[in-house]
Amino acid sequence: MEENVEKLKVKKLLGKVSSKLRRLRKRRDHILNDEDMPRSEKQKLLDAIQEKMNQVSQVGIQRTEGAF
């Protein structure tokens, strides 16, 4: 029973990670499709989004390590 509770906690966490990554991907896509934004500004914003995606993913990996 205890094992199932832990898996449910992990599932909830993974759902949050997935949701955050989905929002970041949408922002990234919006920036990529913006034809009026200068390339240098796009690159700066995309780099920041990628860094945030890496951080979110890393936290998800660390917090779920050993759960399965």
C-alpha cells in the first residue's frame, strides 16, 4: 500500500512537470512564429526558455529518482 502512495505522489509531480514543459513549449513556439521580432531578441528569449525547460526537467528527474 505504501508503495502505491509513493507512486501516486510521483505521478502528480510528473503531471506538474509535464504541464510546465507544455507551457514553455507553447511560449517557445509563439516566439518562433513571431515574424516581427528581431532575431537577436528571439535568440535571447529562446535561450532563457530552454534553460528553464532544462531546470524543470532536472528537478523532475531528481525528485523521481529511485521511485520505480
